Amino acid sequence: MVGIVLVSHSRKIVEGIKELASQMSKDAPVALAGGTDDDRLGTDITKISSAIHDVYSDDGVLVFFDMGSAYMNAQMALDFLEEDSSKVEIVDAAFVEGAITAIVDSGLNKSMDEIKADIASMKLGKMP
Amino acid sequence: MVGIVLVSHSRKIVEGIKELASQMSKDAPVALAGGTDDDRLGTDITKISSAIHDVYSDDGVLVFFDMGSAYMNAQMALDFLEEDSSKVEIVDAAFVEGAITAIVDSGLNKSMDEIKADIASMKLGKMP
Amino acid sequence: MAELNQLIGALNHAADVIEENKQHLTELDGAIGDGDHGINMSRGFSFVKKTLDEGGFQTPADLFKKSGMALVAHVGGASGPLFGTAFLRASMALKDKTEINSEDYISILKAAAEGIKMRGKSQAGEKTMLDALIPAYEAGETALSQGKDTQEVLQAVKAAARTGATDTEKLVAKKGRSSYLGERSLGHQDPGAASTALILGAIADYFAAL
Amino acid sequence: MAELNQLIGALNHAADVIEENKQHLTELDGAIGDGDHGINMSRGFSFVKKTLDEGGFQTPADLFKKSGMALVAHVGGASGPLFGTAFLRASMALKDKTEINSEDYISILKAAAEGIKMRGKSQAGEKTMLDALIPAYEAGETALSQGKDTQEVLQAVKAAARTGATDTEKLVAKKGRSSYLGERSLGHQDPGAASTALILGAIADYFAAL
Ligand SMILES: Nc1ncnc2c1ncn2[C@@H]1O[C@H](COP(=O)(O)OP(=O)(O)O)[C@@H](O)[C@H]1O
Ligand SMILES: Nc1ncnc2c1ncn2[C@@H]1O[C@H](COP(=O)(O)OP(=O)(O)O)[C@@H](O)[C@H]1O
Ligand SMILES: [Mg+2]
Ligand SMILES: [Mg+2]
Ligand SMILES: [Mg+2]
Ligand SMILES: [Mg+2]
């Protein structure tokens, strides 16, 4: 199953999204990276890397993020990834809506490409 | 200033969005309606109505929602509103991204129409 | 067919049946939704029962309005505004009637379905409660046109709702949570259609037992 | 210009200057961002200081790499990956040099700016740290081409960074948080440009005082 990583400045937001999506999809591998290492609003590359690590498999990983600086830290995490980073993709999609669709899709055993097709219409041009 | 109401199945999600946006905009009137009246995942028309009430002014109110059933409950709340519901609009926009933009905009004293123009590109076709 | 007291009895019975089927409805929703439909309906109808206990209704319309408001306020899921709107539309259709006959019953089911369509921007065939409710009132209309008596009309409604609910297994969900699943929703019964069939069945059973 | 020990001293001084200006940077960010730039930078540079204290650097490149990683890991805001990438690019530009001269200094500033452009998908004129850093290395290049000595080059860099940071007041933000404000960002200094000017100023001051 495709792993889903949620990167947000806010721990609450990613916890909420995971709760919501898990009701509809118990099995999808979802990992969270919300807030800084000292639990302020912000993002943490170490949290992001270990979230990717937690849900990594050959099926790939999709990384969702809330705002531009979260994207930069996610990119940074990919640069230093131990795993094969060609299987990990940061996606430009509405955060809550895209993540829920992707989590449900992953639970249905859809492939990376199928999931990306399902969220293609949710692009927002969020990359900085 | 335009009031911003955030309706979500999850209390955590709306609390997180508000925290995030308040860092960038201290003054905008933001009210939350997250979770059911018994604090499960879901939405509550009473919470929605009182959130609208809390931020209502002649400048208008924009209501953001996470998923289709939240929209239905928000519509229901408008049907029963004490305030002038022609000034209250439920918007189809990416939840986190649209809400943050709108909250910052409201803090900048932008009008309903200006805010709606700023989030027009974040439409997702979320109404059921 | 029914005065205020009997309508109260019928709604009370419907609430009991929903409560008995809480687990079943939640399981249906767990398969293709978020697994809360039983909880939502049980909670909503427990407040309907409270409303019924408080009493003080002026007309059947008043009864349906207050019951609908209880659903709107306490269900928490999509079924709240949908069943709530259904009850409110039923209330509006009744105006100041003091008792209702079988024709009124079919009219309020139709009004309820229109309310759901409006609220949910939905229609027949999308694997929702409408796929129980629409065949139900259509069967009622047919029974009426064939000159059937009240009990027969009620039984026709019950049977058609049950069949409609079962037949949602053959539909791909287009509305609500289960629409996220697309084709994977096939083979599963829609929870909202199932609860609709339970309610209409409970009403028929209540009047049959009078 | 500098061996490992002096570079460590210069970075230590830069860290102290950032700490002294924590409040100021946070205020700048409070006006047009989310009000955390001082906190972010202070936290990041406190970990840089820790790294400097631990020591054990093989080369200047190693020093910049480890300092950059400290920023990447602990800043928490956009400035983390951006300054982090800047330091890492500086490290790569240095290769295995054991000391650096004023030409090397300008080269690593240029490499740092390229890193920020890549990471932030940004360019000059967007009201970011680049609007201090780019004029700074350009002034350094000019000073070098005019045959100025190391101290003069460092001072030219410092002065241009400071002017560049002040001039961000005339720019409308196109990147990062402040871009949400559009025209309303006019008249305010970009916090990242301000911290860039502080760092380059601290480095010049450190070497001037040697
Ligand atoms: N747009 C809609 N139109 C009609 N019925 C709908 C619509 N959306 C959902 N439903 C009905 O609501 C039921 C789900 O109710 P429930 O589980 O209580 O709410 P939620 O989906 O919010 O968790 C579905 O089985 C379906 O019958
Ligand atoms: N895309 C970008 N390119 C270059 N610099 C940027 C970019 N985004 C933000 N910055 C810089 O980062 C600074 C803000 O840093 P900071 O406040 O620490 O992070 P955040 O904005 O995530 O809270 C800005 O003042 C600006 O100089
Ligand atoms: Mg449900
Ligand atoms: Mg639900
Ligand atoms: Mg900031
Ligand atoms: Mg920040």
C-alpha cells in the first residue's frame, strides 16, 4: 500500500486529518509530521524523515504539506533520505481534501499513479 | 472585518488552522465549529450557528467546511439563522489553504468580494 | 389512518427499531463509510424520543417539525440534515391537518424525498437513502391508485423500501462518504437506505398492530 | 583570510549577534509574517553553537556542513532549509580547502545564494534573504576586482547586505508568509534579509577585531 505522510506546521491539524481518514480506511499506512521538534508551530525535518521511513515501501510514499515552508523542509528531508527517494513524491494538493482521498485510495490498494490521478484536480500551485 | 467560520468534523483540525492563521493575523474574527455536540467526529448545527453568530457583522461572514456533510449542516444552519443570512456565504475552497488566506485577508480589512476573489482559484467542487 | 397520538406511537416505535439496529447500521457504514451511521441515528432518535416524551404538540405538523429539529441538532452526520430536512418537509406538507390518511402519508414521503434531494443535491440511483424512499412512495402511490386500504398501502411502502435498500447493493455510490470508494462500494447496502427501510417498516408494523 | 579556528570564532560571533537580535527579528516577522523568525534563528544558532563547541571539524567544509545541518534540523521555519542549504552549498564550494581567502569567501556567498534560489524557487527582488545576500556578494566581487584587501572586502559585503536589507522595505513580498500580505508588506523590512545582514555584519566585525 502507498504510504501517506502528512506534514504540517500544526500537530493538531495532522492528528485531526488522520483521525478523520482512519474512520474510512483502517489499513492505509499514514504517518504524521506536525510541528517543530520543540512542539511550536513549524516543521521538523527529522519528524518528516522518520514519518517517511515509517510508511516507506516499494509501493511508494506520497507526502502532503500545508504551506510553502513545509514543502521546503520536506524537500530537504528527501535530499537526506536513507530510502530510495525516487519512490517518494511531494504532492501539490489541497491538504485536508487531498490527504483524505489519498488515504482512502491507499486503503483500496490503489497505486501511486492512480492516487495521483485522483487528486490531480486538487492542485493549488502551493510549491513556493 | 469579514468573519470567518471554520466547520470541520474534527475539532483538532479547526483549532490547528486557527492557531496557524492567528500567527499571521491577530485581529481577524474567526470562530470554530469542530466536532459533534458530544465531541465525536462530525458536525453540529448548533455549534455552526453560534460560530456564525460570534463573528457576524455587516461586513459579512465566510463559512469554510471540510467535507460534504459539513456543508449540508452549514446550509441547515443558514436556514435557521437569526442573523441576515444573505450576508453569510458558504464557500467551496480548499479547507486549510482557503481558510488561512481568508483569515489573513480579513485581518487586512479586505471585503467579502475581495476575499472571494483571492480564494477563487482554490475551488475544489466540494459541495455535494 | 392516524391522529396525533398514534403518530407519536409510530415515531416512538421507529426510534426503538433504530436503537435495536444500531450495531447493524454501524456495520453497514463501517464497510463503505465512516462507521458511525448507527451511532448517529441512535443518538438522533434518542432525542426524538425525548421530544416525544415532552409532548405538547399542537398538530401532526408540529410533531414532525420538533422531531426533525431533534434529528438536525443531534445526529452529527450527513443523515442529520437529510432526515431532518425530510421531517421538516413532511411537517410543511401537513400544514394544519389534525389527522392524516394514507394519501397524506404518501404525500409526506414524497415531500420528504424532495427535501432530501434538495439538501443532498442528490437523486435516485446514487446509492443513498433516496433509493429506499423513492421506490417506497412510488409503491404507495400505486397501491393508492389501485384502491388499496391503509394497511395495504403501509405494507406496500414497507416492502418497497426494504427491496430498494437491498438493491442499493447493485449501485455504485455517487454521494456521501461511500462515493470515495467508487466501484468498491458495490455489493454493500447503503446504510442510510437501510435505516430508511427500518423506519418505514416500523411505521407499517406499528399501525398493523394497532 | 581565515583558518578553521577563526571560522569557528566568526560563526560563534554570528550566533551571538543573532541571539542579541532575537527580539528585533521576531518583531520584523510579526509585522509581515508569523512572528517567529527571531525564535527560529535563535534556536537554530544555539544548536550551531553546540556544534561549534563539540568541535572535531576536519576542514572548513566540514564545519559549514555540520553547522548547516544544525540549522536544517532545529530552525523549524522556512529559514531552516534556506540557511541550511546556504551553509551546505558553502560547504560543497569549499571542497577540501584548509583555509579560505577573501575570494573563497565571495565564492561561498555566491554558492549560498544559488542554494537559496534552488531551495526557495526564488530570485532577487522578491523581498527575501536573497535581497541582502545577492547585493552583498556582488559588492564583494566589485571590491575584489578593484584589488581591495580582505578587510575592505568584508566591509563591502557587510555594508551592501545592510543596505539590501533596508531596501527590502521598498519591495512587495512574493515569497514566503509575507507574500500573503501583498502590497501591505511595503514599508517593512524582510526578517530573513535582516538576519542575513546581521550574520554577514558579524563576520566582518569578527575579522576586523582580530
Ligand atoms: N448527498 C446525499 N444525498 C442523499 N443521501 C446522502 C447524501 N450523503 C449521504 N447520504 C446518506 O447518508 C448516509 C450516511 O449517513 P451518516 O453515516 O449518518 O453520515 P456521514 O456520512 O456524515 O457519516 C448514507 O448512507 C446515505 O444514505
Ligand atoms: N521561497 C523563499 N525564498 C527565499 N527566502 C524565503 C522564501 N520563503 C521565505 N524566505 C525567507 O524566510 C524568512 C522567514 O523565515 P522564518 O520566519 O524563520 O520562517 P517562516 O516564514 O516559515 O515562519 C523570510 O523573511 C524570507 O527572507
Ligand atoms: Mg457515516
Ligand atoms: Mg460521519
Ligand atoms: Mg516566520
Ligand atoms: Mg513560522
